[in-house]
Amino acid sequence: MNHQEQKLVHIPAGPVELEGNLSLPSNASGIVLFAHGSGSSRHSPRNRFVAEQLQQAGLATLLIDLLTAEEEIADRPSGYLRFDIQLLARRLGYVTDWLKQNQSTRALKIGYFGASTGAGAALLTAADHPQDVSAIVSRGGRPDLVGDALSRVKAPTLLIVGGEDYQVIRLNEIALAQMHGEKRLDIIPGATHLFEEPGTLEQVANLARLWFERYLVFTATHSNSAGISKIRA
């Protein structure tokens, strides 16, 4: 089993400082930066579960809160900040720059795992920083919030949606058609938006692990895997 270094980090992001949990397995082969969804945080049990599966595969992870504690409180009544994709993307850019400069992470390829509105922020940041992001996984994401920037996303992108999350499926199908890079949409039958059904989150974690291993660990050239698939339960 890999030895893991776990630590709380504080990352400057313009006028604020963001908190995150960094996990660094020994001989990490890449790092996955988690962008949480609307109303969630780095303590989300779903993203923590996925992060643990990635850590067991030898990938480093950084679960970061893109809003400060004070902003989270102010945002609760209306949600105006959690849907401010431009703001979230700017802060994700600051965190990405920090990873590139930090001694323990600067040599690692960077991937993004985004959920809900966090996935929108991840896609927008990747469009604006094409040289810095090597892979993206979106869980129940809102790529529709990214607009025309979707066509500029170059990082290989896996969109994962629950089979019962009908509106989000349609939004992701439209997004898939707008993207020009390596891309794939996987639909998990029986899963709703939060993947709370037995076994569905495990499927998300497995798909994410395979995608990140492919693009953060291996260096071989891959053929385009654009398409839509339904995963059998």
C-alpha cells in the first residue's frame, strides 16, 4: 500500500485564501483537483469517496473549497456565488497555478474532477488554461453554464451522468456535440443526480480512475473516443 501524506493547505486566490485537503501518495503519478458542486464542499462524502479510490490507484488529490467559509454562509439564501462560473473558474485557475509552483506537485500532470456547477468551472478553466490541464471528469455536471468556451476545451473529457437524471443527460449531450477534443459521455443506468443508489458511485469512481490513469499516467497516443455509452449495472 502506498504511503500517503495528508495535509491541510491554504492557497491564495486573489483577495481571498482557499482551504483544501491535499493527499500525496508516495510516487504519485498525477494529481486530480476536485471542483465541488453547488451547495457542496470539500467534505462532500461523494467526492471524498472518489478521491480515496484515486489515491489507492496512486494518484494525488486536492479537494478544495472554491468559496470561503464566509462566502458559503452568505451564499446559502440565494446561491448566487455557487452559480458564478466565472468566479469559480478564476479561483480554480489560482489553485492550478499553485499546484504548478508547489514543490511537491509541480512535476505532476493535473486532472480536474468536477461535480454539478463545479464541472462547469472545471471546463471553463481548462478552456482558458489549455496547457495546464491533462484530463477532466465531470459527474452530473452543468457544461451548459460554460457557453461557447466548450469548443476551446482541449483536455480529454469524460462526462458521467445518471440514467435517471434526464435533464442533465440532455445538457451533457448538447455539450458533447459542442466539444472538439477527445470526449465521451457515459450514462449509468438507475442513477439519479447525486448517485446515491447502491453501486452507482462505485461505477463513477471506477470510470474516473480509468480515465485519469489513461491521461495522467500513461503517455501513449490514443484514438478519439467520442461517443455515448450506457454502463451496465
